[in-house]
Amino acid sequence: MKYLSFCVALLVFLLVFSVLNTPAQEQRAVSAVTPQQLTADMPLTAQLDSIVLGSGCFWGAEMRYEKLPGVVDAVSGYADGRGVAPTYQAITQRSNKMNPDNHAEVVKVTFNPQQISLQALLQHYFESHDPTQLNRQGNDVGTQYRSIILTNSTAQAAVAQQVVKQYQPLLTAAGYGQIVTQLKPLTTFFPAEEYHQDYIAKNPNGYCPDHATGVRFNRDKNVTPTMADNSALLTGKHIVVIDSENYCPYCEKFKAEVASDYRGDIPLHFRFASQLQGLAISSPTWATPTIILLEDGKQVFAHQGFLNADEFYLLLGKFKLGDSEAFDVAFDKATDQRFCKEYQIFKNTPDGIFIDKLSGAALFDTRDRFDSGTGWLSFTKPVAGAVIEKPDNRYGMRRTEIRAKVSGIHLGHVFADGPNGQRRYCINATVLDFVPRPAAG
């Protein structure tokens, strides 16, 4: 029994001695602490890294970095200058436009390497601008817009050099020149003035400068660049919206507030700037969104930047209706002539729905139509949620105006003299189209 106790004691001693003399790395393995537990106990800052990137105007770049999963913060600022004050007023002086010692507009990107690798971040950086342009991005010309990577370690510099080597053959194959991006160690980063921080979020009705080449890294060898078939756009009228290949809040806002409700008969298409092959586009294509009106493949008009619904439908009204009675009714609150041609067509249609001539939204149902004898189309009610009512006190009268909810165009007025005590919606026929009701299946 004493021998057994001695053996147990000796075994315990040897185990303790082994642990105490095991290297630190092996001790961690013995204690079975997982990497997740280790990083969970570390201060957040110990898990983060940062790099300073210049790719032209810092407004759009800052916002795009902030949307990347794993990016903790993005701050607009100035770096890599000598003898020039790190202020927007100083770097934009005419004398500094081509000054090689001018500061560059840059973004300090703080990221969690466990969520986004430096390689992935730099791939996004190169894909989001044209690194073959020297001291410019699109219409922004000057040394402040130079393409530059400012690293905080030799390890970062090595990764950046590797990414450049990966990207150059892809650019060359697409017809672009040599990458001119400068690669330097960071000396000092100067945060930009407060009004530059989160600039796009503070200015919700603009556009995002997007100078991307459209050349992507081969993350998946089986994926080929997406080319658009524009053959259908070569005939008739079309609306093309230039979308961003990266994140653009103005594009997302246009999609949510305008495009999502559009059902008009002029087709609306989203394209990247790299997908406009075969179309005669004369306007710059680097701003997203850019709304382009095409006829037979040729640009008729273009607008850079976000348009709200009222602005979009006014533009579309000019494009589709031109100088016509329908345009005057829709946007200048004019009124159809009594018993006009469109009224004669629409007063006895088969069963169906009257829709907004511009947005295609359903407005009135033939089952609510009645003959008021006034010479204008009359309905007892609109399609639920399709119209809005507004006071109209013009011409010394107190009336209630009816407008289309989606497009905002003027439709007519509502009165209290409908059949059986119901209301009478007196509607202009020139701003409507008609769609027969599908046969019951």
C-alpha cells in the first residue's frame, strides 16, 4: 500500500514538473485554451490593424470602406505631404495642384484581420478606382488625387506588392496600362476637417464618384466578367441607370424610393459603367447613379446623381410625353378638354384597370367607373392606396386635388356629388393608360 502511494505521488510530481518546464507555447496547448478564447480576452485594439489608402476623392472611398464586413472605421484625411499644411484649403490651392509634395486625399482604414484580410481589403481598394491614372481620377486632376498605399509595416508592404502583381496582368488583359499606385511607409496621417467625415451620409441627394475599371480579381477561377446584352436597347426608348460596382448609398436610395415602384412601359435597366457596350453615351459615366435616357441606342439626356420620385417623373414626362396636353395636365395642373379623344376611347372600355401613364401604377378600376355626363372620366373611388389628396384653392375655389401616389402627377379633382351619396373622382383621361383585366384562370 505504501508502495502504491509512493508511485502515485511520484507520478503527480513528474506531471507538475513537466508542465512547469514546458515552453509557453506548449503550456497553452496543455491548458486547452482555444484561439477564440484568447482573442475574446484580448482588448479590441489588440486585434485590429490599419492602413492608409488614397484613390482620389476621399468622400466616396471612405463610405465604401465602412460598408465592408470587418472594417471597424474609416476616416478621411491627408498624408504624404511636405511643406504643405494638412488642410483642405491648402491642398486645393492652384499652386499645389501638381505639386509632388502636396498631401494626398486618403482614408485611414481600421479593420479586424480575423474578419477581412489585408489582401481582400487591398483587392477592394484596387477594384474601386483606376490605379493606372497618374495624379487623377476621372475629372479630379491633381497630385492630391494620386493613387497611393501607405503601410505601417514591412509585412503590409509585402502584401501590397503581391496584390499589385496579381492585378497588373488582369488590367493588361483588359487593355489598361501600368499601375502607377505609389507604395510607401506611412509617416503621419492627418484627419480631415469634420465636414469631410461621413460626407456622403451628410449629403443624401448627390452621387458617388465611381472610377472603377470593372476589372475584378480572380477570386473564383470559374467566374468570368459579367457582360450585358444591350441589343434590346438599340431600338425604342429606354432608361439606363449607371449603378456602382461597389456600395453606393445614392444608388440604393434610388432603387428603394423610385425604381422599386416603377412599372412604366419605357424599360428601365441598371448597368455598370463597364457594361455600356454598343450604346452611344456622350456623358461621363463615373458618377453613380447616372440616369440616362436613350432612344434607338443614343443618349437623349443624362443626369448625374440621385433623383427623387418627383424629379424622376418630371424627367420621364418630358421624355415620353414631350410638349403635349398630357404633359401640361400631369405637371402644370391643366385640364382635359371636355369629351376629349382619350375620354371617348376610355369611357366604354372592357373590364380592366386604368394605370398611371408614366409609372404604370394601378389607379382606377372600371368597376368603379360611372357616366357622370360631365365629359370627364368619373369614378366612385380609386384603387386602394393609389392616390393622394391635396387642397387646391386656385381660381378662388376650394377643391381637393387628386395626385398619383407613385409619380406625383396631377390626375384631377374629387367632389361630393357622386351616385348614391358617394364621391366623384373627376379624372383626366390623357394621363391614363388602360390594361384589360386578365381572364380568370
